[in-house]
Amino acid sequence: MTDTGSSKGAPKEEVAELARRRGYLGQAFEIYGAAAGFYDYGPLGAGLKRRVENQWRDFYMREGFYEIETTSVLPRSVFEASGHLESFTDPTVVCTRCKNFFRVAEDLDVGKRCPDCGGVLEAAGEINLMFQTRIGVPKAGSEEKTKSEAYLRPETAQGIFLNFQRLLRFNRDKLPFGIIQIGRAYRNEISPRQSLIRLREFTLAEVEVFVAPSDKNSHPEFETVADRQLRLVPASSNTNYELGIENYEDKSVGEAVRSGIIANEYLGYHIAKVDEFLEGLGITRAKLRFRQHRRDEMAHYATDCWDAEFLSDRYGWMEIVGVADRGDYDLKAHASSSNTDMSVRTEQGKIIPHVIEPSYGIDRIFYALLESAYYKEQVGKENRQVLKLKTELAPIKAAVFPLLNKAELKEKAREVFQNLRDASIFVEYDGSGSIGRRYRRQDEIGTPYCITIDYETLDDDAVTIRERDTMKQVRVPIAEVEKMLA
């Protein structure tokens, strides 16, 4: 089958505009002119992001994986060993007129014009994407400066690899085992121009699964995912990638592994789990595919890699998760560079474990979630914009309204509001404007329920609860509201 990359959905700017206007997202240090690649999450954005992170954490803890937290600053020697100093680069071009740099990967190649000023572009070589810093104040001399040289991590994975010996002991010297980590990562992107899609500071949620190479084709839980259907774009089908036309195959995970499209059961299992997690968040499955990296785009550490890509109305196909088979590259590299034994004794002898790594870009998932949840319809003479977020992800679980701006209704509404807050249910009080406008505000920010206190409430101690997606209203005793929301 052929994938043309076309899609139908919201006009390109509507989701981004709603996110800015309703407190989900804003450009960082904007009052000082801002800079591309840095964004701040507002009150609602931070709430949604934390809920996504917690869903991810719970998902992988159910796999039996433990979470650790490692440092964001690492010395030069780590990245020399990992290959990032040499290989973590982008090819660039520079404008001969305005001197701005651009990534060749953005189709800004030599011979094309500068998108900023129209000047001629010429090749500028490879530029490393890591942010450089120093640990301490170096003594005079170039050797001391090299010793103090450090970098902000471009991925969280290296901290896990450096802790491998401790983690192996924690796991009683047994394979396989998995470790998870959520944290900030930093990449000094050449010319970020796509909101949350290309950031210089972002959040990664990474999984490192250590497995004996001889066991990669015998995952104990593989049959639980073998029937899951995926849309796959193998590297062999990527011949028209630059034209935006690719052949895809709808296959079960089991069939893809048996036919060799996916290299082994461990890789297939974790591709399936990524699909399961994204579906569980509410990301539209019809706009999701898994694309295999071609050899010319494979990371220096990977033997195979598949990207979960979301078809954005604004940006086209965009990577939101990468699932890589890193082989034994990382542990071997650090063992050699640090003169440390990274081997494991198994029945087959001493081996260096292989690593399967699902790496989630939380910021990109956040944006894909907003697009997936966005819905617009005509209600009477009004346009209703809605974020149909799942209830467990919505930053605000419910909004409490007095029907009218009357003291007795406001007092009762405040009482209901405070009781729900005391029960650790995050609700909002809203008494501003007409009831219709309040409904529309809450629809736009994704609040699943609106609770209205009216004059009947003062007599029967019941409230009207209106559900966001259907707009249906039911009468519920106040005593049952907490249980219903919880």
C-alpha cells in the first residue's frame, strides 16, 4: 500500500493557538525576545504533561522495571566513549548574506535559497549538537581545561549505562532486566522552527532493557502482543522517502518478526508496547505508523531502529518515539574506555548484554495528544472547540459553577468546590460570565465535567453534572459527586 502523507483535521494553527490562549504552552523568556527551541508549559500544560509522565511511569513499572534518576551534566570522557563527540552532529549550510545556519535535513541544501533573507546557501560542514559546559574552575593550561570539559546530556541513556554494574547487582546478577528514567535532555539544534517538534531543551522518557544476545528471539511475554496490528514502513520500502511517498504494510507483530521485517522478539515486543501505550493515551491510531530507519539515517549506536510517527495536521509525519536495538555498543564502549568489566556471567559464559531502548519524546507526545484530542463542531450559532482528553489525563477533572451570580448559590458552590479539593480531586471554581460561556471555556481546556449549583440544589442537595463530549446533563446528589469523579 502507498502512504501519501495527506491528512484531514483541524486547520494548521488552531491547536497551537488554543494551547497558547488557554494556558497550555508559551515561548520561554518571551519578555527578553525569546529564542527558538525553548518553551514553557503553563498551568494546564504542566498538569497534562505530568499526567502523561505518570501514565508512562506506571505502564513500565507494570513491566517490572525500576526507575532511576541520573545527572544532566557529564564529563567529556563519557561522550568520547559513547561516540557523541564524534557522531552526534548535523550537516549544515550557511547563508552567505545573513550568515544564519540551517540543517541540511530540513531540505535546505546547497543551491537553495535562505528562508530568512533569500541569500545563497553554501555547505558549512558537520556541527556537534551538544551544549558544552565545565565542571569546576580549571587551572591554567589546555590539559586542565580538557579535564574540566563537560556537556549537558543529549539523552538520558548514558546515565543508565554508567550505572550498569550497580543495577546488575541490584537485579541479583540476572538477565534480562529493564530500567526507566524520565528527565531533561539538551540539544543545541541548528535552526529549530517547529514548536515542540524540535526543541533545545526537552523531556525524554527512556527505557533500557538489558538482555543476553542469545535470548533476543525468545521474549517470555511475546505471545501477549503477537496479534497486535501495526502499520509498518520497512527501510526497504523507503525508496521514495524524500518525495513523501512510502509503501507501508499492515501486519501483526508476530508476522513481522517471523518474516524478518522486525529483527527479533524483544524489539517486536517493545514496538508493540509503544503502540499500546500511545493508544492508551488517546493518540489517534489511524494517524500512527512505525517507520524503520534507513542505514544512512541510523544513529551511530544502533543496529536497528523504528520510529513511532504521528501524522500531524501542522507538521506532517513526526517522530514521537524511537525504538532502537543498540546491541552491545554502549556497554562495550564504556567498558573499554573506563577499563571496567561490563560483562555478565550466564550459563553460556561471560557475555556483554544487548540493549533494547524505547525512547519517548514527551513534548512531541504532548503535542500529538492535543491534536488527537482537538474537536470542533457547530452548536446552534456557535463553534464549539473541545479537547477530548481522557478523564485521567485532563488537567482539571471538573469545574464547579453557581448558575447565577447570587450570594446563596456562590456560597453553596464554594462549599462543593472545597469538599472536592479536600478529597484531592483537582477542580476549578468558575463564576464569571454566562453559563454557556463557562461551558465553552471548560470544553476548550478539556475539562470532562461541569457541576452546576442552582436554586433546586438548595432544596434537594443535588447538582447538575454536564459531560463534556456528549453535553448530556444528569442530576446527581452532592453526596455521590466525589465517588463519581474519583
